[in-house]
Amino acid sequence: MFRNKKILTIFTVLISLTIIASGCSTQQPNKTIDKDKVDDISDSGIRDQSQWQEYVNSRFGFSINFPKTWYKGDSSQNNDGIVLHTDNSSFDIRVYGANYLEDISKPYKNSEKDGFTKSDIKLNSGQTATLITGEENDMDIYEMVFVKDNIEYHFYAKVTKEYANEYDDVILNVIKTFNPGVEGEEKSSIEEDTAQEIIKDRANEVMNIINEGNMEELAQYVHPERGVRFTPYTHVSLKNDLVFKQNQIADFLKDSNKYLWGYYDGSGKEIKLTPREYWGEFVYDKDYENADEISYNEIIGKSLIKENQFNVYSNSIIVEYYLEGTNPDYEGLDWGSLRLVFEEYNGEWYLVGIIHNQHVI
């Protein structure tokens, strides 16, 4: 537990530095590159972009394409990015996102090194990123940095001079395919007033049942076909979030099995809990039935994690129950909210998602 904001800030810095050190140091080639004159030569090998692979990151909502001669390593444990490999094991190629903390984060720090240069590069998405290039230990380094909406995105490649000389255009074209996917705040197609009129009574019924922990009754409100998805940290992950069907919810709190629900923010450790343990930590961890604010298809609690709920749950109504922070030592950072996601089925609105939200580092 944090005793004051200063301690929280120090801890945040340490976590941020740990994440960046484990997945992202950066430095780059000391040479001049005309980024707008990249030769898009197409052949049957590394330059044939029609055969390139794609990596999509669900946590920070970005994607990137890369040659078929490269291959994916393991994703990081906290799902912030991935390492890419070539046949040369000395290469260091990775792409990742990180929470951007104003006055603390230093996403462009490698441009301050001797012999490194910083310039703009136009992405295929039409957005402009920063390209940092330089040389370190006889290796050429390329780093792309893009910062927006409290997220910093990085592509980093450390390769031999021989590889850079032959495939400079390929590396730059890989960078240009990077798509941060930040195009403004997402929003439901159902306006707030309409959503409230449709779902207010039903949502409050469900919240009352959740407060009481009556799982047999809650099961009657769960979508008959889709079940209900549990999201521990705001960003809905189709890969990691667990879905329980209507018949499983009735005995949910009686289930003694431990499941992998995702990964803890910051540490990246596995969230491996029984349903009852998960319920106490990521569902009803606060008295949400007596929320300070309730919204309908509008976001109240904003953390550093990228929102995607309305993209995943199209034509839905999402009700957020928000509680303000109460401990003065945390200066409001101990707020929390629970979002109930409803979708229509055969003329009735059913629960399809339970999204937990809180301040993250």
C-alpha cells in the first residue's frame, strides 16, 4: 500500500524503468536517411510486403507488419509488446507500448546520446512519428517513438551494419506499417439518455444481485448464448479474458479451481485465482451499489490503460458504477469503478461483460 503520492510516484518510476529496461532500450544509426524516398522494391523475399506478417497488441491497441523472414518470439508477460527474431541471434528487434507519465517518462532519451539523430517519419496511417537513429557497439540502431493519449509506442531494432546497409529500406518500411490505432475516443452508438432509459432499472437489479452475491439469480441475467466475460483492467482482451456461460455462473462462487484471468498491471504476474477470490478482488472489491456516480455509455473512471470496450461490445449499453477515492494518503487515486455490459437478445437485455477499473501504474 502507498502512504503518499510521493511514494506512489517513486514506485511508478521504478516500475516504468523496469518495464522499459526489460523490453525497450533504444539507440540508433549515425547516418542520414531520406525516409520519404524508401525504395519499396517487391520481390519474392524479404521486400514482398504482400507476404508480410502482422502483429496486433490488444493491451495498447497497436499493430505492425514485418517480413516473412522474421518471426515472433514470446509476447511479454504483461502483454505490452513482443520480440521479433531473425536468423541472427545478435539482433535486438522489439515493438511495445508503455504508459506515458508526464514529467517522469523520457521516451526520446536516446536522441540525446552522442552521434544519435532525431527526425520525423510519416507512417502509412498518415500520422507522424519520431525516428531516432545512431550507432552503438558497432551496431546500427533504429528507434521509432510515438506518444499520444498517455501512451508511448516504440519500435526498436539493433542490427549489424551489414544488415542495415542491405535492408535499411525494409526496416524503415516496417516502421511505416506501425499503426498506433489512436483515432479519438471510442463511443457507443446508443446515446447516454436513451441508454439510461432502456437499462437503468435492469442494471440496478443486476448490481443489487452482485452486491448480495446471489449467483443463481445472477445467472438468469447472463446472456444465454454468449455468457459473461470478466475483464480485470478496463481493456477488454478477447485473448486473455475468461468467459463463463450461464450455467457456470450459478455455481461460480462454489468453484474451487484456480484460473488464469490475465496479468497484474505493473508486475505482469499471473492473476491466478479461484472465482471467489477473483470476485473479491476484481468484481465487488468496493461498495459499487452505493456508487458516487453512475453513467450510461459514458466513461467516468479513466486510467492509463487504453479503452476499447465500445469496439469490442458493439451496440451495447455499458453502465459504470464509480466510487471516488476516500483515503487522503492516496490523494484520490484509490478510486474504483465497475462496468456492467448489456447486449440485446430476443428483445431482452442480458449481461455479457463485467469490467473492473481502477488507477494503474
